[in-house]
Amino acid sequence: MEPRSTTVLISGAGIAGPLLAYWLHRYGFTPVVVEHAPALRAGGHPVDLFEPAMDIADQMGIAPWIREADTTTRTLRLERTGRRPIELDLDRLSTGATERHVEVMRGDLSALLHERTRHDVEYVFGDSVRSLREDPGGVDVEFDHGPSRRFDLVVGADGTRSVVRRLAFGPDDRFHHYVGGHVAVFAPPGLRVPAGRMTVHLGVGRLAAVYGTPDDGEGRAVLLFRRAEEIPAEERRDRDRSRALLRAAFAGEGGRVPELLAGLDAAEDLYFDAIGQVRSDPWHRGRIVLAGDAGYAPGAAVGGGTTVAFVGAHSLARWLARTGGDHAAAFAGHREELRDYIGRAHGIAPTAMRTLLPTSAARVALSAAVLRAVPLLPARLWRALLSTERRATGVLSKAPWQNRVLVVVAAPHVKGWDGRLRGPGSPGAPRPEEAGPRAGGILAPPGPGSLLRRGVPHRRHHHLDRQAVAQRPQRLGPGLVRTPPKRSPDPAGGEHRRFRGRGPGDARPRGPAPSRRR
């Protein structure tokens, strides 16, 4: 099956759906996006885009707009009942964590992705998948309102409560794993907060935060609290019941919490859900595959799900292009590439829950003491104190394809620079050094520290550390720079070359050191 003839239904127009549609269209597929909401959802909460997501955004040409919409918090004020508040400059905390980390409102990002794709991709709003019937040649899809249609592939990118997953894989409780807390997000009427400023009230097992949006300073609130048992979905969906549960969870807290609870009744955009992970490995079955939160959500508000959605959607499209639309091979390769990355991302939420929601008054006091001490400590020490955040950043900032230099270009019928479909070797087909999403190659765009971006040919490095190359021939450590060769005898025969790493943690392959005996 060739990409040009492959139709793909994508359920969900949030983040993963439009992103996947963009890359599928670029690779020559025909995506259709269906969304049960009547229009795009505005507002929402801030989401983090780490380095892999920003690399993909660069390739899509939307990174400048994302940076312009940056809502990164610059000042943090920590409040506790009966205690003096603490203010902290967060710009200092982010120094050295990652050079490519942007925070934007989810609604703004969703609107940007839709705008980037709406002229090339068919969108159907106000409808949803009702049933799926798969046979060897495709999938027949029935919708709640529109006529039935047939597609070659179906992708569920419709969130943690995915309709596609429920129809094709089974009920939600098989895949949704509760991690011990709940989150509510809403905009209390009349609440104003300066952009770039966040106020956090921390209590035992509960956290309330308010922040301002960059455009108009409209205040938004986030409530997080621990609970041993998950609140049933029917109670969370009931507005009156959910408001009562939130008031009970935050009863007795001071600061701005009473003001926020008073604004619950008038808030029309209340989002209330359990914090949970989706573990559906394998996340494909036949011609149906899951993407983003529907397949592997790392945890709402605590797990970096937006970056994971970027990485997953891009990987899926690239593998489908690489295999020429062979869904079985593409899904298997996609799963193998992402499995370790998603496993590491799933490890973030439990640690983040312990940090964000202390389980005792002593831990609350310890969190406050750490923040109070940060401005007084050398950078090396305060980064160690904030090791939880650094670990999360490290996991999300390293995509599974980064630092690979073995390039295989020419997925069948990829799009050239002029938008025309071309096969391998045809005039205007991507060159090896152009491999990546823009060119339709197998690998993702080289990371900032990769050899390809620095223009170092792969052929010069085929002899690096023979044992390491034999075990993993497609990988090199980040930031390797070849120095002029200094050759010295190798007791095993032949010669070896020395290399100099750049940056902490760089691999430093080298041959046996020459003897210093005289």
C-alpha cells in the first residue's frame, strides 16, 4: 500500500491528532480528523514543550509562534497557612535545565496546530466514532451523526478516556492506572493575576495555584489533592457533586483558597479528573493504533504528556512513511522505538506527586525550607536539591531517536521540497544529509548536539569504540566532536583515535591507552 492511497481516520483534534495529521499529509497520506466537540477548546492549562517537541515544532515552522505564546512562570510565591510567604525567581531555576523548554496554554497550542493543518486536512467537528468493524482490507467506521465511511487505518488520539480505545481494545479500567490524586482547573470570574506570576498555597496532601494568562492577565486556578481511592467518573462529571468534593478537600486552608472555592459556582469551564496513567502496551491492534494520551498518558498535570504526544505522533507518522503504509511493520517499529521512552516518562508522575503534594506537615515545611534556601546556595547545590525536576526534564528532553546517525532516506513516495511526491532516487528526492521529518527520512531531525547538524560525516566515525559500535551501531553519545587524529599504538593491532566530548555526560570512546612504561 502506498502512502498516496492510504486514508487515515484520526479521532481527536487536541494535540496529538492535528500533529499526526500534519505529518501524515506531508508524507503523502490522506488524514481525516473527527472531534466530538463542536469547536476547538479554548483556554485550558499551561503545558510544557521540551526539546524533542520544540525540534518537531521547528520542522513544522511553528516554533516562533510557540515561543511568542510562552507563558513560562517567572516568579513563584509560596504560601502556607499561618506562615510567611516565600518568593522565588524561577528564571534562575530553569538555567541549565534545557535550552529548549517552552510553556504555553494548551488551548493556544491546539489552535496553532489546527491553523497549521486546516487547509490540507479534513476536519469534522461535532461528531464521534460509534463503531469500528475491521476486515483484512480496511476499517468500516460508523459515526454518531455523519454517514459511515471506510478507512485504511484508524488512530485514537482522543485522550485518556478514548472512545476508539474502548471500542477496539476494551473498557477504560483495563488501561487507566490511578496514581493517587485528582486535579481541577478553572477560571474564577474576576480573578486577575499578572502574567508570569504564580501563587501556590501548599498544605498536607493538597495544593492550590493561581496564575495569569499572557494576553489579558485573566486568572486561572489549579487544585491538586491526594486521595487514597479514585473518585468515580459519574461523580466527577456531576458539576454539583464535583464542587462539593473540591470544597471538602480544601476545607480549612487559608491564603487565596477560600476565594477560589467561592468562584467554583460561577466557573463555567471547570475541568475535574483523576490523575492517572494510560498503559496500553501494545497500543496497536490490526489496523487500529493509539496516539498521545489515548495510548500512553504519563499523568495529567504531572507527567509531561504534551511532549510525549509530540514524540509519539511524529514517530508514528515517520514509521508509516518509512514502511510505505505497511501498518503492521510500521506499528511494530513505532512501538519498539517508543517503548523505553514512554516507560521512563511513566516514572515521572509518582515522583512528582510526592514532591507536589507532601504527605505530612514536616514535608511541607521541608519543601518551604528548600525553596527559601535556593537563592542562597551555589547553582550546583540548588540543582541537586531540585533533582526531581531535573530528572523529569532529562527524561522528556531525550527523544528515542536523538543521537542516531545511521540515515536511511527514501520512504516510498515522500514529499520533496516543492510538495510533489517522489520515490527514492528520483530527481529532487531528499539527500542523506536532509534526512528527518522535513525530508521524509527514517530518523527524526538531528538534535542540537548531533553530528549531522554539525556537518560531521558519518563515514569518519565508523571505527569508534569497536565493541560499542558492534552492540549498538546506530548510536553515538551526544556532542561528540572529532579532533585532529592523534594515533598511537594499539596492543590489539591497528590504531585508535582519541575524541573529545562536549558537555556533561558525553560519551568518550577511546582505544586502549598507550603504555607509559619506559
